[in-house]
Amino acid sequence: MSDPANLIDEVIGRDAYLSLVEWSGGISLYVPATLDNSAGRELIQQLGQEAAEKLSAWAGGSSIAVPAELWRLRRKRQRDILAMRRRGMTVQEISRKFTYQARYTERQIYRLLSDAENAS
């Protein structure tokens, strides 16, 4: 099953959609028809119970093309990084948090913070 990104977003909600893109963006994802197996448990772990149930009800038993939408992920991470900074985290602490997830260096964190502050 191949659907526009906005349809998936409408089905499971924006936060779950961004989690889905971060987890499986750019690949086809098999959506289990039932969540009581390992694939279903993984979907719940990645999206949360409610979103996983909605996605399974909508596309269970088929595959969906999950858009990469890297620009959305960058914007989400930028907001997350700005929020962490406002809570008092150092750039080094933030960089450590994103080292494996997004492979952001301290320099990239500074650039994202600067871009976010200039956009405000």
C-alpha cells in the first residue's frame, strides 16, 4: 500500500507519524494485522499503543511506504534541541544525547541552535 504522507499522518497523528518516519523513513514497512506478536510489539514500542492500533486497523496485513521526510525530522530535532537548551542542558550534553540517534556533533548542535534562534 502506498499512500501520501499526509494520510498516514492523519491516521496516527503528527507525533506518532514523526516517530514512524524517524524509525522507518524511506523504506516499506509491513504493518501487522494484530499487535500480539513480535512485529506488533515493536510497532507499539516505536509508536505507542494507540498509534500502533490505529495503524494496524488502517493498514494491517499490508506494507506501507514510509516517506523519508528528512526535513521534517531535522525540524523536529531542532525544536527538541532548542527545548533542551532552554532547560539548561549544555551543548555537549545535547550532542551526547543525539550521537547515535542522529549523529549530531557539537558543531552541528550549535548550527541547529543558531538556525532555530534566527527562525524565531
